[in-house]
Amino acid sequence: MNEILVTGATGTLGRPLVQLLAGHGAGVRVLSRRPRPTPAPPHQWCTGDLRSGQGIEAAAAGTGTIIHCATGRGDVAAARVLLAAAQRAGRPHLVYISIVGIDQIPVGSYRSKLETERLIADSGLPWTILRATQFHQLLARGCAALARLPVLPVPAATSFQPIDAGEVAARLAELATGAPAGRVPDLAGPQVRTAADLARSYLQAAGRHRRVQPVWLPGRVAAALRQGALLAPGHAGGRVTFEEFLASRPGARTAAAAGPHLDGETRPGAGGAAVTRPGRAWLRAALVLLAVIQAVTGAWQYFAPRSFFNFPTVAAGAPFNEHLMTDVGGLGMALAVVLGAAALRMERGLVQAALAGYLVYSVSHLAFHASHLMGLPAPGAALLLTGLVLLPAFALALLLVAARVTAPDGRRGEVKPARLEPRSPGRG
Ligand SMILES: NC(=O)c1ccc[n+]([C@@H]2O[C@H](COP(=O)([O-])OP(=O)(O)OC[C@H]3O[C@@H](n4cnc5c(N)ncnc54)[C@H](OP(=O)(O)O)[C@@H]3O)[C@@H](O)[C@H]2O)c1
């Protein structure tokens, strides 16, 4: 059998797909931007980037089929690169996974998918395109992210028909090993469910308590969603329900209860470890504390600059300047926003940036006071300096903790796999 190249092989869909193809006895090539992991995976690993084109020609050379699942910024340009490589590689069968309703929903990413479909259909290559509805994994990720809020907002009067990525992978594997078929019938999940209903199921499976609040969203996109643009009730080929998917994930309840990163993407040794680390809760609490302190002092400086200026140790012999005082207040509140966002999302890059910002602020604050101690009695000066030294020391300690207990940034803030770890179909 000819070799099959899978782009996006490390993604939600690609992982079960690669496993299925290998199970069918196909020679599988995996395309990823990352270098080949060690220990080496059982499939041929091709490092390449569809944006720059680097490595794509070599990856496509000699393949009989290319299944294009990669997605990211610049999908249309990426498709052009892939198609050009495919033309030179002996015109393999190109199988593309697309999304139900992309022609009805006016958002940029869907326009790109539509354009990619057109490019493939006009490429002169033998082709097959399958449109599927949203993956359970995607909705679970969305619910996990929104469940960080005190109330879980969902689009009002909007339904989804989610499907398990493993089932889509199975259909793609079937299509890839068959003859080119053009645009084939859509593939949708077994149930049409309102967003509110799905969110409640997620909360129940995760053992979390939140009020689910439908929100009426304005605009053409929201209207199209309400009209069911994402649904394909006549093509409900999937069998795995959202609840079955949620229940099938090992440790789903524990991970979800811990908050972020319940997205179906946590993996042993990577995200799985990160969500359960107890240091995360402390780090988040510390970030909230810093954010509150910054918000309160910033608001005080902004809204009552004279009162703040009169606080002992603030004036340090300088004249009152309302402009500077309110600007400092505004910046303090801005830092509070960043610290608050870091506490909410708990992504390593964001947490580190927020703490680094706080460190810069607290060190310069300390430096100023250390050189303006005149007039303060010795015990007061010692007390002030001790307090001001503790703040950057605290931020520094938190930065070290953050490196250990937060997840590396990746797409949608989830943990990126260190290596290809295909999962069995029907699992998140
Ligand atoms: N998610 C859904 O609900 C849904 C529903 C219907 C259809 N689809 C479609 O199914 C496909 C797969 O979706 P998914 O959710 O599995 O995606 P995903 O988990 O976000 O994975 C994206 C994949 O694209 C690869 N990639 C991104 N940029 C790349 C580049 N410049 N060069 C090479 N590879 C690149 C990544 O590989 P590396 O990071 O290893 O390089 C990764 O494997 C997409 O076309 C999507 O539109 C998704």
C-alpha cells in the first residue's frame, strides 16, 4: 500500500487517525513542525512547516495519499504549499477534513476553510472532502475555559451536534483508503443539543457547580448559529454522545474539578501532572492577592490622589502632582488586570509575564524608597524596607513556582504533547 501522509497528525483528530491507519496496515507518515521525539514513534516522522514550506516537499514525496488535518494561522497559504508539493509528488489522493456550515457562518477561519476546499477541488488532484461537526473535545475545552468564571455563559438558543474525533478519524481513514470521492456526505454527532444543555452535562461530569447563563449574542454569526448553521441532523453518523465522551476520559472528574486545562488534551506526564499539582492553587491565590493589592492601591491613587499622597512615606519630600499620581494609579490598575488574567488562565507565559511586570515594579519601588529614607525614624525605615524587599522576593519565588506548576502555553492555552501519542478512538 502507498504511503499516507497525515498533516496535523499530532492534533485532536490526527492522533486517532494515525493510529487507525497504522492498524489498517498503511504506511503512515506523520507531519509536524516539531522535531522527531525520542524515543522514536512507530511511524515515519517528517518535520515540516506548512507556513514556511520547509520540509513539505520531502514529506509529500512518493505518497499515494495525503490527509490534510493541519490547521492554524494561514490555512489557505498552508493549503497552497501542500498542494504545490503534492503536484510535484506524483499527484496523490488529497483528503481534507472540513467543517459543517462553513459556507453559512461569516467568520475568518471558516472563510479560510471554504477557500481551502475550493483550492483542493480546483487543484486537478484526485480529492475527497469530508465536513464534520464540532468535536466533543472542542466543546469540552470551551466549557472548561468558561467554567473558570463564576457563571458559565453560553450562547442563547444555540445548538451543537458534537461528534467524537475518533469517529471522524475512522471515517477519514475509510475515505483515505478508498477511491477519491469528491465532497462526501457530512458527518455529525448523534444528538442535537443546546449549548446550555451541553454545559450542564460538562459541569455534572466534572463535578463542578456553576450557574449556566444563556446570553443573547448580537451579530450575524450568532444569528447563523441560532439558525442551526453548524448542524447536520440528517447526517447523525456518530454514536458516541457527549456524556459518553466525558465519562470515557481517565481522571476527567479530578482534572475538571481542578479547573483549567480540562480539555481532553491533558496527557500523562504533561498536562495531567500540571492540573493536579497542589502548588497551582497557591500560585493562583498569590496572583489574586497581588492583583487585589494592585487594584486597591491603584484605585486609591487614581480616585483619591491627594489622600494617597498624604499617606506617610509616600511624599518623601516631593511636591504633590495630581497628574503623576493618577497616572500611577491607572498603571497600578492595569497591572492588576494582567495579574488577574494570569490568575484566571494560569498559562505559564501569561503568569510569568504578569509576575515579571510585578517584579519590575516592586524592585523600582524598593529602589526609590531605599534612597529616600531621610526623615523616617530608624524602626520605621527598617519596617518599610523589610516590607518592600519582601514584595519582589515574593514575586521572584512565585516565578520559580510558576515554572514548575503551570502548563506551557500552546494553542488555546492547553498543554502541547511532547511527542505523538495516538489515543484510541472514542477517547478524549
Ligand atoms: N476541532 C473541531 O471541532 C473540528 C470540527 C470539524 C473539523 N475540524 C477540522 O479538523 C482538522 C483538525 O482539527 P484538530 O482539532 O485536530 O486540530 P488541532 O488539534 O488544533 O491540531 C492542529 C494540528 O495542525 C498542525 N499544524 C498547525 N500549524 C501547522 C503548520 N504550519 N505546519 C504543519 N502543521 C501544522 C499541528 O501540528 P504540530 O503542532 O505538531 O506542528 C497540529 O497537529 C482541522 O482542519 C479542523 O478545522 C475540527
